[in-house]
Amino acid sequence: METASMSLLQALREFLTEQQVTENQTVRELHGRDESYHMESLPDLVVFPETAQQVSEIVKQANKYKVPIVPFGLGSSLEGHVIPYEHGITIDLSLMNKVLEVRENDFLVRVQPGVTRTQLNKELKKYGLFFSVDPGADATLGGMAATNASGTTSVKYGVMRDQVRDLEVVLADGSIIHTGNLAAKSSSGYHLNGLFVGSEGTLGCFTELTLRVYGIPEHVMAARASFPSLNDAVEAVVSILQAGVPIARVELIDEPSMKQVNLFSETSYNESPTLFLEFHGNEAGLKQDVAFTKEIVEDHHCLDIEFETDNAARNRLWEARHNLAYAYIHGHPGKKMMVTDVCLPISELSGAISHAREAVDTLGLPGGIVGHVGDGNYHTLLMIDMSNPEEVAKAEKFNEQIVLYALERGGTCTGEHGVGAGKQKYQQKEHGQALQVMEKIKRALDPDNLFNPNKILKSKEGAR
């Protein structure tokens, strides 16, 4: 441990309990990696604050000794966001896990950053409400805001940035600010919510979030539609959206992935390119939406479509989708998963997915394609032997190919997983001169480059 971190440890022990600050090797190892394939790196210290005031004091002390700071939720990120490559201190927010206030008449909820998505929805159910953003993993809401997470329901309800009404943030000097208010709209000042959501812990540490929530739909229906080709499935989605059907979820799963679904989830779904769909609404409206959707998919050579109204059957369908990553991991022991993440204009999606599928087929690596195709976002799941340099190089080259394909067509290198360390090298190409504006914002808010250095932006000064 460096001298600065040792001095910081002594300072922290003056106001934190023995259980709240640790240099234990096992705890440090748990905070030195995430769910990605990126190389691990351990923090010098891990702290577990319980209040915003404690976070503020921790940051002030870290600033005093110029020790890097990495906020940490559950470590479910996929691009190395929480891996402390500059070491320093990790602020684990798991003890700040209270639902502070439910304002059911305003459709708002106020939470601490360590609250998980499942925990929040369990509490909201008492009020007939739910939180819409569903990235699959039971991530913390602070982490979801940090990466601007989205997921299966974003086609109807929007992404994390659309749900954030206000954030309480501890800045690099230890000051605490609020970025918004409770109003449904505002024309006052700069849009700080939009700036901090997606900042990946590089501008400050979230200590409280006020989020938009929704009434639980009167009726929910799910469907599974299989197609002879990926192109047919994607074009069906485009037609559904063009027709104005208010679909709540529409997920693409390719043929190899459907095979993994059946093996892992012990289902017997058709093993061809498949759409998982879900509709929310009242009974009469839902019947019309379902009938219209059935006509549309049949026009795109749908092989089979089955509807599920039973709650258990619907849950089984979405559990199979959410467990797909684990299905690949379970099916390929000893290999690590690389999950790609690009997003394109919906008109470019069919070509992008066909391009990706052809590229996967030439790799000689096991992999499948899935996607939140209603908003142009798709993922490739590649299984890699990390001890085999040739496989690692192939996977990285493939990732670059699909990123460049997306950028050349007006897309983005990451639709929902964030930049972290893995997508940093594409920032200049995607943002051009706007990247310099981002660098100026970073220097203004964090002049010593202490908050999550070398994530999103390459550090030029201030990092150890």
C-alpha cells in the first residue's frame, strides 16, 4: 500500500467504524473485478459508508491525500467500470440501501444508491407501482444511473436517464449538490441530470436518487414468435414499430442462443431466430395490439407465434431471456464471456445484425446474438479461453469490427453497458471535438482526476 493510502486509512478510522473501512485482501479482491473479461486490479482500501455525510468526509480525505476514488454498487458492470486500475479507495455503497420515500401521487420514489431493482419493485408493488428499467441483472440503482442502463423495457418506457428526476451527488471537493427537483419538467439552468447520469463515477458519487415510477399495467401478455431468418425477425420489429403498436418489450434471440436457452432453462422452444414480446395495457386495447402484431409477423414469414397470459408462463419466458448469459457460461466451462454492445438507427439494424452473424461464423468461437431490437441495440455473446492469446485477439478484432460498423452508420459504440475501460478507445472517433468539451467538464469538476480515473476519458494528468 502506498504512503498516501496508509495516511488516508488512518484518517478514515477516526470517523468510520472498524467494519466500515478495511484493507482485507479478500474484500479487496471482491472489489477488483466486475462481470467483464477485463483484467482485475485491487483497491488499496474499501469503505462502506452509511450516509451522504460520511461519503462527503471520505471524499474530502481522499482529496486531501490525492488518492483515487471508485464508487461501487454490485460489480455487475461489463466494461471494467469499477475496476480500480489506479488502485486507491473503493466506496462500496451497499449499506446505503434504503427506499427513503414513495410519493405515489407524483409517481416518484426517493432511494439510496445501494437499493437494487428487485428490492425497489418489491416495495413499489404495495402501491400498485413498478420501476421500469430492467437490465437483466439485479443491479443497484446507483450503478444503473452511473451507466445509463436500459434493457428489455426501454422501447416503451425509456432508459435510465429518462427516469431520473433528481440526484444527490458528492463532488470531488466533498460538497453535496442536487442536480434536479421533483417537477415533471424544467427550463431552468443546465441539465445536470443528463450530465451525471452515464458519467460512470468519473464526476462524483451518487448518494440519493429520485426516480420516476409507473402504475402496474391492468393486463400483461407475452408472446414468442419464431422466424426462418434473423432478417425476417428484425424486419418484423421495424414493421411493428412503424405501425405504432405500443409494445413494451421486444427481444431478439438467434438460433444458437435459443439452443442454449433450451439446454439451460429446460424449455422446448423452437430453435430458430425468435422474438420475445410483451404487451401492456387494458384488455380491449391489448386484444387489438395482439391481433395487429400477429398480422404483421405473419407478413414477415413467421413460423410460429404463441401467446402467454399466465403469469408463471410469462415469468418463465423472461427468466429464460435474462439467464441467457449464464446459459452460455454454464455451457462452456473454463471460458470467459465477452458481451458486445452497439446501438444503431433502427433502419440500419438488420444489416448490422447480419454483418455480426457472418463475422461470428468466421471466428470459430461459440457465440450468439441477442438484442433489445426495438431501440436498435444488440449484443453478441462470445465465449473465450482467456489463456489463449489467439482467441482473445480474435474476439477483440470482432468487437472492433462491429463497433466501427455502427459508428459509420450513425450509431454508438455502447447502447447501455457504458464506456468504462473497454470502449474508451472509440470515444474520439464517436465524439470528435465534443470529446474535448467532456474533458473540460471533467477537469472543472474533478481537477485532480480522483474520481474513477482512466474511465471514459484517458487520463492526461492528476492520476497516480
